[in-house]
Amino acid sequence: MEIKQLIVPPETSNIRLDYFLAQTLVETFSRTKIKQLIEEGKVQLNRKPVKPHTRILPGDEISIDYQQEPQDLTRAESIPIDVVYEDEDIIVINKPAGMVVHPGCGNPKGTLVNALLHYTQSLSSVGDAVRPGIVHRLDKDTSGLLVIAKNDTAHRLLADQFKHHKIDRRYWALVKGVVQHDEMRASDPLGRSLMNRKKVVVRADGGKPSVTNVRVLKRFDQATLVEARPETGRTHQIRVHLRTLGYPVLGDTVYGVSSSLIQRQALHAKELGFMHPRTKEKMFFSSDLPQDMEAALKQLKD
């Protein structure tokens, strides 16, 4: 982690913190990144957490705790990608399990972004420079559908749909145990663990509202195939909510249970629906289950 410290100069007075940082650190952080750092509590004013609109005064001390991004993250790489649909505004990708969506510490290359940069010259520039075109994400070991923005207008309009929960996302998951109810709903608030920032936990105090609807597709002797439809888009939401319901995802070594049936979390983003940013037409896409999940289901049937 890196810590950047600033002292508000005498000529600066009574302006918003986020505006001051955006002007002062224009070469270091985007406006989106600054807002994200503030909301995550990684920006402190006089050793106290603040909000983006907080006003600053000369002599105030600002500290920023952030992860240094690796260098040369946005190199184009010739990596095959499964393009389900494409037009002048969007690309719909079927991401394989094992592929990280965008570069970051520990994953400087081999990501979907590296593949997209080789595939097309048209990607939105909204947000961080290491995430061109990326409107939403899937975990590394979750397979399935993603929509990519090819220009800034498309990005903003798609992001707005995600923000207001207007995206139709349906995931298929193979979970441990025989689910008794045909339908379930998890609404536990979720947030980062205070002990391990990489993990997400149920947090009654400080957690963000999170809702996942679950429907049984097929029951087996010791497992169940379910459809999960998240109303919100929290990190690791489906995996954590399924665990709290008592049915952890098979193959998920972080929140679920290891399994001889599959070597990664048995979670696939199977269906994706949204309004096209230009035509306003309702679009809907569906993808087949990947081979490893099909093989796991076959073994259960046998």
C-alpha cells in the first residue's frame, strides 16, 4: 500500500475535498478513483474519515491510502475472446472461468482488458485507465456474460442502469445440499471484512443493502442447481448470500466448499438483459453452461 500526504496551501480555502484532490492529483487519480477512495474511507482529513463534499481549509492535512497500480497494465495481448454480440456501442462477451476482468496487482496481464485492447480500438475511457470499457465485473473464477462499452456515452448509460438496478442478471450455481424451498430471498447487508479486506461478510453495522433472489432449477441427492438473480451488485454477493442461506457454492474455496466435481466455484452468469444505450431497445442474451459445470451435472445425474 502507498500513502500520499498533502497539506492544503494558504491560497486554497472553503472548496470541496473531492474537487481539490481532482485538481491537485490530476496526473495520479481520475475523479472516479478519488470518489471511490473517499467512499472506502481511504482518504482522511486531519486523521478523520470524510465525505466527498467536505470543505477544506488552509493547513488541513490530507492522507490517501491507496494501492499502487502496476506499470504498463494496458498492453494489448492476442488472447481469444468469445464475442456473443457487437455493434458500434457495445460488445457482449462470454468470459471463461479463470480470466481476470481487468489488470491489477498480481494480475498485470492475461486479462479481459488486455484481450479487448487487441480486439478493438473502440473502448470507453470512463473511470480508471486500466479498465477501458468495463462497466461491471465477474470474479476471476465465475464464467459468463459481460457487456462492454465501446464509447463513453454507452458506458454512462449502461452504468446508470446498473446503479438503478435495471439490469436483468441471472446466474446458475451448483450448491451443496438439497434446497428445501422452491424460492428463497437473501437480504443481509454486505461489506468488507474488518479482519480480511479481500473477503466480504454479512455486516449489520456498516454493510450495504444487498438482495439476492434464488430459485431451484433441479435437485440432486446431495446438491442443487439454482438460479440466482441479484437485485444489487455487491462484490461476491451471490456467493456470500448462498452461504448465509445454508447452501454454499460447490468448488468455492473462499465462501463455499471444495468439491471433487469441479475445480472452481460452480457459478455462471447465464443470462443478461439491458436496454441498449443508443436504440433503447430491450436486449437479452443467454449463454450455455461451460464444460466443467456440465460435467459436474452429468456426474450428479449418474
